[in-house]
Amino acid sequence: MHYGALPRRRELAGCYHREFLHLCAVIIGILLCLVCACAAFAQGPLPFAVENRLKPKDAEQFDERLAVEIYFAVARSVAHELNPVNPKDIRPQFTLILDPKERLVRYQSIDKNAILALPAWNAGLFAQGVAVAALGQALSCEELADAAMVGERHALAKRYTVVGVEELRR
């Protein structure tokens, strides 16, 4: 009887071995899926070029992840403003220049080569620059001029329709 139990043990050992190999294959598959997912969500190249001329201490303030989040949020917002029903994907192309020699924010676009120059990293100014770049690349010159005139008319109309408290007392 002792000898008859021996093949049974080998059979059970083989069964456990197959289950172990199957479990290892499943774990390896899960790990491969996780690696692929991490690679897909990893930070790729920036959607805009950057020239960072700041001193090393100041250059550390520039947060690429925040800049990319702002870029896509503003681009989505501008696309939705231009066409709320069916917004098109807008990806403004420009070079961000962080240069302490710049005194003001400067946006310049010549033949699709746009430059957004900031004296230092500022998330708010960067968002405004991305909005200007997105509008500049999404609209023609005539459409931009029309939008500016409409904005001017609205601003003037608001200015003259707003009445101060002192004027109401009269």
C-alpha cells in the first residue's frame, strides 16, 4: 500500500506544479498590464517648446506637470467657447520663453511660429498666454478683429450703463 500511494503523491505534486505555473503566468500578465498602463499615462513630451533662461534657483519654480494641465484645460475651454455644441480639438503651438530680461508678458506670432515670453513662471499669465495662442491659431485675422470689436462694444456699453451710488442720489 505504501507503494501505491507514491504515484498519487506525484500526481498531486504535478497538479500543484501546474497550478503554480498558472498562477505565475497570471501574475506576470497583470504586471505587464500595469507596466503598459503606467507607460501610457506617463508624462510624454510637452505639447509646447520651452526655453528656460531663468537662474537655476528660479528655474525650479517652473512645474511642467502644472503647465501641461493648464495648457489642456485652457485649450478645452477656448474650444468650448468657440463652439459649445461641437468643440474641436485646439492644440496651440508656441514656444514658452522664461527670461528675466522680459519686463512684460509678450505674445508674438509670425507665420505660425508663436512665442509666449514671461519674465518668470506665473501660472495665471501662462494660462492667459495659452488662451491668446489658442484664439490666434483657431480664428482668422478677420474673426479676431470682429471679436475684439464686439468685446470693445460690450465693455463700453457696460461702462456707460453702470451708475455709481453718487449718481443715483442726484
